[in-house]
Amino acid sequence: MVDLLDRWRIAARGAGAGSGLTSTGAGEQLLARWREPHRHYHTVAHLTAVLDVVDEHADLAGRPDVVRLAAWFHDAVYDPRATGDANERDSAALAESVLAGLGVPAPTAAEVHRLVLLTAGHTVAPGDPDGALLCDADLAVLAAPPADYDRYAAAIRREYAHVPEPAFRAGRAAVLTGLLALPALFRLPPLAARWEEPARDNVRRELAALSEGSTDAG
């Protein structure tokens, strides 16, 4: 089994990175970010899960190594206290800077930047298979079996432990409502066929629990 650092090096080389030694250092720094102690869901386990989906469906992408790099960077900056899409913007900027330092061609680095930004709202234009694969992989947890989904939701709550319960419920409900408002949670047909309905069922179930908790608190 190829370890994560090897997977990073392979993707970086595939996208045009130069020195393997420099690439290894960049990969180690990224893994250190994914292992920050305040993370409970946005961890190395999430990174691995996203990469696994991308690898399994790489034939659906135009440039799978570019999608893999975007997966590595999409939550590289993760501060639960940040507002709006600040984490995604900072992660995208980090991607462009790091990849430029590795000798990745500027258009490729700019494409990774673009893909990372898509994960802020998970809105993907038609005819963008690379964006679709990244966003579908990022949201795959929504279609997990109910017990796994509940563990995901609990991990998100731990990341936002600093937020009082009423404010968290309201904010989380807004996020989930926004997801349900998307025309589709998953864009690539093989993934949509398997995941769309289970994901919507999970999200609706969490929304109902948030609403019940708000009523109980009141």
C-alpha cells in the first residue's frame, strides 16, 4: 500500500513538480497541517478518504493529478474561528505558493487554486469534471451509513466547541439547508446514483435533530 507521502510525491510529479527532496518537505509540512490538534473531522483521515475517492474515479477526471493536489490543499488551512470562505481562500493561496516553489507550471498551480475555491460552496459548473470529482469526494461523507455520519457530525461539533449551542445549531442548520438547496449534492453520474439519496436522508435527519434540540432547549 502506498503511504500518504508517496501519494503526494506521485501527484506532485504528475503535475510537473521538480526536486523530489523539496516535494517531500512540502508534503511533510502539509501533513503537519492536517494533524493539527484542533481538528477532529478535517484530519488526515478525511484527506485520505477524499484521495481514495479521487483515485477510485480518476478515469472521470481530465487531470487526476491536479485533482489530487487540490485534495491535499483543500483544507490545508483550517481555522474553525474563521468567517465565510476565509479557510478556502487561504488554502487556495497556500496551494499556489507551495506549488510555484516546487516548479509546478503556473497554469497548473492556478488550476489547483481554482479547484480548492470550489470547495467553499460546492457549486460546480457543467463541463467541469475535475471540479465535480473534487467536490463529490469532499462531500462523500454525507452518504456514509447513518452511524458513520453521526460520528462525522459529532466531530464537526467538537471542532466548533467554542461556539455556544444555540449559535452552533443555527449555523450548522444554515450550512445543511444550503447543501439541500444545491440542485445535486453529487455531479458525476456513478457517484450521484449511489450517494445522492442516502446523503440527503442523512442531512435531513441531522436537520431534524438540530431542530428538536433547539425546541428542547427553548
